[in-house]
Amino acid sequence: IGGCCLLIAAHLYAYVTKVLKPKLDAATLTKFTAAFYGFFSAQFLFCPQFLYDTNFSEAKTLDEFHLFICQAFGVLGLFFCGLIIQLPAKKYLTFMTVFNILFSSSLPFYAQYAFAVKLPDHYLPVGGCALICLAHVALWYKSK
């Protein structure tokens, strides 16, 4: 299923870049990335149980420890989003490309592979992260 998500994301990316031909630069991509991650970080901070229930099939109430970790991750994520939009995007393109690949591999891609996730709901983080990774790789490759 994860491979199918990546294949769909690759086809969507190819369509957008070849047919629509958007003017995508590092600054715009960084702002989109911050908005996308900010959306999930806010959920981690303010409604972690909703985030869990939306993305995972197992009905489970998060305990105090998991709520604590989720909320801390939400604060960290929101501040990281605020930081990356202030950095010179072109200068940090390599860093952000590597970060997005590793971050996506350790969270939504891994969850899609290893856990019982709710479909089609979990396609949003998987597909969004796949597009962000592909866009970063394309911009990084273009800049070399």
C-alpha cells in the first residue's frame, strides 16, 4: 500500500510539473511544507486523540504519557515550522530535502507500513509527505 501511495504521488507530481508547469521555488515549497506540517503539529498539540482516531484503526484511548509526548511534539513541530519559514530557503534546500525524506520515512511512511492505519484518511499524511519529498528532491536536483 505504501508503494502504491508513492506511485500515485509520483504520477501526481509528474502531472503537476509537466502539465500545469507551476513556478515552484525553494521559498514557496518551504512555506507549503511549514503549513502542511503545522496542520499536523497543531493536532498533536491541541487534539492528539482526534489525530490518533483519524489515522489509526485500533480503537484506543491515549494515556497520559502519550498525550504528554504528543503535545510536546506539537509544540516542537509548530516552532520548527515557524523557524523554517524564516530561514533562507535556497541556502537550506539540501538540509530540508534530507530532513523531509528522513522525517517522512520515520513517521507517516513507517506508520503506513507497520501499523493498522485508517484508509483513506491516512493517505493525506502519506501522500502529502511523498509530494513534499519529491518536490524537494526535484528542486535540489535542479539546483545542482
